[in-house]
Amino acid sequence: MEHKIILRISAIAIAAASLFMFTACNNNNSEQSSETSVVSEPSEELEPADPLVGKWYAETLPDYVYTFNADGSGQYDMAGTILEMNYSTENGKIKMNYTTEGYSSVTLDYILEEDRLNIKDSFGKDTFYLKVKE
């Protein structure tokens, strides 16, 4: 329990220090020349921190699509049969808790390499998914 409290206090201290450094470095100096000030336009959305977030379709069965949301929710579309779920990942395993009635939770091994996701089924068979470019 003490370990968790120390971790939380450390995380808060780091966040506060980062915020202080960000605001300290973000002072606009009116004497600054226009050549050195750079205004960046938001040209595209930032990628989510978790590379698993997004839509993934099966290479051999494109009607089978996983959707992983940043908040840990998601769904598995099996050619029109939608299974709602919550998911979490840890140490190369993905745990999917299906909230659709009649389906149970499953924990499977996975390997993610750039825009290709390999999920091993409960028999160890590889199924490859490609990330949907939106």
C-alpha cells in the first residue's frame, strides 16, 4: 500500500514540475523577432499514446474488425455480429472482457509491429490484422 502512495505522490510531483517547466518556457517575449517565433498550425491529429488504439481488419477476413478505443472500450465486428467489450493489455497479452450477452472474457497473446497486429487465438493460431488508415 505504501508503494502505491509513493508512486502516486511521485506522479503528481512529476506532473507539477512538467507543468511549471512548460509554463516557464512558454513566456512570449514581445521583443522577440518574428523570424524566431514559430507558429505551428494543427495540420493533423496526434497519434494516440497507445498504438493499439484504432480499427484493425483481418487480412484474410476483412469483414472481421477490432476497434480499440483509448478509454479501454472497444468492439469486435464479426461480419456484422458486433461484440462490445472492454480491454486491457499487459506483457504481450490482451484481455478482452466481452459485455455482449453470451460471450465470455478471453486473454490472448498479441504482437504489434507498426500497422500489423498479430493476435494468437486460444489454440495458438496467428490471425493478422491491419490498421485502418482514416
